[in-house]
Amino acid sequence: MRQPPGTQRPRRFVPRFHWELLVCGVGGHELVGTDAAHLAPEHAVFAREIDGVRWYRCLRCDSWLPLPDPDKPSREQPPSRDEIELPLRGKALRDKVVLRIIAIDRAIHFVVLAFVAVAVFLVAANQLQLRQYVFHLVNAVEGTTGNPTQRSHGIVHTVLRALELRSSTLYWVAAAAAAYAVLEGAEAFGLWWQKRWAEYLTFVATCVFLPYEIYELTKSISVLKLLALVINIAIAIYLLLAKRLFGLRGGAAAEERERARDQGWVALERTAP
């Protein structure tokens, strides 16, 4: 049986990570009845009085906090269970946090790709003027004349080569970047709201681009490329196994049962002292 966070026996090598304690540490505890004048026995699952001291249970992380009686109670008793909106706990809370972290990652991709798409489109629309200006600027800095593309290196060479591409090619690049941005934006939106279709979309899109990332590493190795590859592999594994995609490990039905195990008043009563 799952024990409340903080009461489980510590692991010897790998410490337990409790998402409930993390979220409460950032956003505060979820306490009920702190504004009530009196407590009744039916409230003991989340608030009780012991030796003249009131103890309130966090509905998320199961911590019990001693607080003084309210000076000016706003209600006679705590709200009924039907009036209380229980916070997420257990697997449901973990999934929400992890999916939103992935959603933020995808949102950053969306912003970058959208910027690239707009920039390339503007370059394609004003290619001739930009090429003349950039060539003149590079020659002025280097004290040379003519086409500087052949003697340039690094990012300058990349920019100069891009300005020499056909405008139709640049428009295709802009369209591809825009389409990829839309894909990343859809993933970010769906994952933020924990939509099942977004989990499938993110998994497929991530796996499709993994071969390209590996190919890029065969040409040159960098810390950013390695980090991006590791993150995307971790995302794919998490979505496949933890979210039970494609019917794996019982599929969506098994996931719902596992999420329901840590939710509701039954779970709170099961873990109450």
C-alpha cells in the first residue's frame, strides 16, 4: 500500500522523489478548515484537535501542520466534501508536472522556429538588397573587394551562402520552419492541458527526428547536440512507458486505474493516521 510522502522508509541508494512535496514547497500546502470555528469528527481526515492544538492535513502532500485557532472564523464548520476540490496527488500530479515541463520545452522550440520562419521569409523577400549590403559590409571590415563567400568561415560563411541561395529555396525553408513551428506549438498546447492526442503526437514527432539528430552527431559532436538527443530520448521513453502509449502495459485503461488509486477521498482515508 502506498504510504503518505515523508512516511515511507528511505531507499538505501536511490532517494524517493515526491512530487507532492515539490509542488507544496513551490506553491504552498492545501489546507481546509483553517477559517472554521469548530471541528467535527467527520473532519478528522483533514483537520483535528489534539490536546487543545489544531492540526490541519495538507490534501496534497499529507503533511500535518499545527496552527492556532482563527481569531475571526468566517464559517461555523469546514466545508463539506462535495464543496472541496481535491488537488492532484500521486501519478496524476507527476504526469501533470512532467508533461508541462515538456510543453515548455516545445513552446521554446515554437518561438525559435517561428522567429526563423519569419526571418527567412523576410530574407527571401529582400534577398538582393540584403546580399549587396552584407557583401559590402564584410568587404569593408576585411578591407577586400569582390564576393567574400569563398574566403569566409564559420557563421559568416553560412550567412553568405544563404544569401546566394535561390529565393524559391528560401521560401521553401521558411515554409518548412513554419510548419515545424506549428507542430511544436500543437504539442505544447496539448501537453500543457494533458491531452492524450498530444502525447501520441509528441512521441511520433520526437522519434521521427531522432535519426536526424544521430546523423548530425556523426558529422560533429557538441554538448548541445548530445544534450538535445538525450532529452528527446528520455521524453520518448517516458511517453511510451509511463503514459502507456499504443496499449503498452495495459494502455490508457491501466493508466486511469493507477491515477485513480491516489485520488479522491478514499485515498485520503486510506493514508490517514
